[in-house]
Amino acid sequence: MEIRAINTPLLEWTGDCLAIGLFEDAVELTGDLATLDEKFAGILKELITEEEFKGKAGSSIVSRLGGNSPVRKVILVGLGKKEAWKLDTLRRSTAVVARAGKKQKSKTLGISLPIWNDDLAKTAQAMTEGVQLALYQDNRFKSEPEDKGPQVEQVDLLGLDGQEFAINRANQICSGVILARQLVAAPPNSVTPITMAETAEAIATEHGLQLEILEREDCEKLGMGAFLGVAQASDLPPKFIHLTYKPEGTPKRKLAIIGKGLTFDSGGLNIKGAGSGIETMKVDMGGAAATLGAAKAIGQLQPDVEVHFISAVTENMISGHAMRPGDILTASNGKTIEVNNTDAEGRLTLADALVYTEKLGVDAIVDLATLTGACVVALGDDIAGLFSPDDALSAQLEKASETSGEKIWRMPMEEKYFEGMKSGIADMKNTGPRSGGSITASLFLKQFVKETPWAHLDIAGTVWADKENGYNSPGATGFGVRTLVDWVLSDA
Ligand code: BES
Ligand code: MN
Ligand code: ZN
């Protein structure tokens, strides 16, 4: 599929399907749209009246145009209230158009939507993301592709000529989002610590990043007892992945992104029971997937920023070698942890990843993790939890999230709650009481960061979508990639 920015006027565009956006309660046709309506023999006005089209965000109607019209079909898409017009509403409206265009079996699609905030580049980027992410389809595990209909081959963004750079940038970012979706969607017998390391290697080779993989012995030498405690029941070797993107010349900043990388979380000896969602625990490497997706995008975008991409990848399994509830582990900073629940494994792997990362001397660290069910209870499936002691870094991430449309909400890191993590025998337990579970998990992570500005994103809810939602189809969302990339690219 090719996305082009063209200068063909709305009235002269020809092709299978032309899409036009209308704001809510402002569906009367003026200017070019009035002329277009005349050209289409009044069919737009008729459609709006007949279908009681109000321009609500996410709504759309389609109609065939008569006889030998140079445009086969027209799509009207609702943009919602003009006062509430956000970059993400534009992205979602474009996704609605893309899906409708595909359903109408259009090979060529012309889209004319208003420019957001007079910003041509952001408009072109968001529209490209909306199209790419909505039309992405995963047929890897079907013996026959389910959808054999014609694919959209060409998308023309009207009125955005000159925005090739922004479209290209969006395509590069989407390649990272799609990699993350593919990694999360693939089953846990296909995405393993070994294949995650291979994926990192492919990114390094293709986009010129440096790669270091620490094997079990390397991690032992570094004293990563918390990570290795989780890994010890798996028949597969753990892989500690460290990819580095270095710009030419002196970097403006040095950043690190860490992702939780449990390719499967059985719970360990505190095994997840029926109804716990154990069969969905392939998503538990969603943080690592977003980290690799961001690496793929950054490798192509080549910003003036050094970025480290890190994940301690393993499975949480059961066997005679498994860590026992009650075991005490020693992390690489010397802190001791009483494992009172083997299902709180993500924080154990992240503990050693955080200690390792801080030694790199970066300016800021962000980790992404499908860390707690408690965060899903608090914020649902559309919003990730942001936990950070650092106001400036939090503000940077909130700004990036506003641009990406990936919602995050800052949660309190109430120090007092760490009392629930106190252990009678070790420095801390890995699990506190049920209440405030996403907060105590974050406070646990905080024990492994000394002074570098750090933020944690709990993406347990947002990593997967049960229903179609804007540019997300049911399944893996690739959540985090676009926010992280925007954060890295921003000058802050
Ligand atoms: N991987 C899970 C969290 C999770 C839940 C991810 C739902 C995706 C969707 C994590 O390792 C876990 O098991 N957390 C426990 C922690 C508890 C034992 C303190 C939880 O949330 O129940
Ligand atoms: Mn778990
Ligand atoms: Zn987990």
C-alpha cells in the first residue's frame, strides 16, 4: 500500500472511493463541498438528510455515485465536535475511512479531512498512522488468509502535498508498532526468549544498532539473582537483551527504555488458576515488544539521541527447579527479596534490568510492563498507569501521550504503602496486600533505581484490545511504541 500526499484539488480527484469529513452539527455543505455536491448531482446532501448524518465522531456513511462518475463511491465521516477536535480524533477518523474503504473493496482511496491545528506535518503523520494501523492484518497463523478481498493499494491524502517526510516518518513508526503487535500476538510457543533475541539481532543488523545479549552465565556474573530466580524453571535459556542506538556525533541526550519480557507467565508455583487468564499470558512480553518496536522505529528515524533498549527476557514456568514461594533472592544491587508470590515475577526481572540500566549513565529511564492486574482494575483497558517520582519526566511522557493518542494517567507513588512490602527476614517481599497493587509494585521497582529520573508505565490493560477501537483491531495493540518514539524525538 502506498500513501501519497497530493495536490490534486478535491473536485478533480478520481478513483474508487473519496472520503470527506464533517464536524458534528455542522453538516451543511459549503465552499468546495457544495461544489462537489453539485458535481455529484446533490447526492451528498441527500445522504446527510436521509441517513440523519450528524457528524458524530466515529460515524460514517457510504454511497455509490451514479453511472460513470469518475469517483465510484463517497464516504462521509463524522469528526465530532469542532471544539473537541484532537489529533487523535483525526487519526481515528482516518482509521474509520480506511476500514470503510477496504470494506467497499476500494483499491484507491482519496481522503480529504481538515488540517489539525494548522499543522500539516502532524496531520499527515496522524492520518498515515490511522490508515496503516487500521488496515494491518495478521494472517501468519491461518492456513488460509481469512480476508481475500481486494486490498487498498493507494491512499491519497488531499491537500497535504509536500508532506512526504511526515508520511515517511509515520510509516517508519508504524513498522515498529506492527512489529510490537506481531510479537505480542504470536503464541508463546513461537515467541520465546530465543526468538526475542533473534528479533533484536535482526533489528540491529537491519538498522545499524549495537547489540549485546547477556546469557545466563553473564547474568550470573553480574549477580542478577532476581531475574535468574524467575528464569530457573524454564527449559529455555533466559536472554538479557541490550540494543543501543547511537547517533553520529555527540548525542543531545541519552535515554533508556526497558520492557518487561515474560514470553509466558504461568504464575510459577503460585500458578494462575482457571479464570485467571493464564491462556492469554503470551501478552506478558508486551513491554519488551514495545521496546523492540521503538528500537526498530528509532533505528530508521535516526534522531540525535542515544537510546538504549533493554529487556530481561524469560518465561515464568513450573518445574522441580522452580523458585519456591518463600525463597529469598538477591538482586544485582545486593538487595534481598523474599518471594512471597512467584506470580509477582515481572518486578523481579525488572529489578535487575533497572540496576543494569542505571549503570549506563543515561539521563532518563522509562520502563513498560504488563505488571499488574490491579492497574487494569484501576484504569481499564484503554489507559496505562504512569508511575514516577519525577514531575518533569512525567510531563514529557504526558505530552508524548497527548500526541500519540495512547492514553496514560499518572498514579500516586504513596511511600507509606511500601510498609506492606516489608519482610521479617529479607530487605523486602515481592508482593504486598491486594489493595493498591499497582502502586506497591511501582514502589518495589523504585528500590532498584538510585538517582536517574525514572518512570514506569503499567500496560497490562492496554497491551491487548478485545474489541475494535479506532485504529486498533481486536488483538495486540502495539501500545507504547508511538508514545516512546515521540518522547525520544521531542526536544525536552
Ligand atoms: N503478568 C501479570 C499481570 C497481568 C495481568 C498482565 C493481566 C496482563 C494482564 C503479572 O505478572 C501478575 O501476575 N501480577 C499479579 C501480581 C500479584 C501476584 C501481586 C497480579 O496482578 O495479580
Ligand atoms: Mn505474574
Ligand atoms: Zn507477569
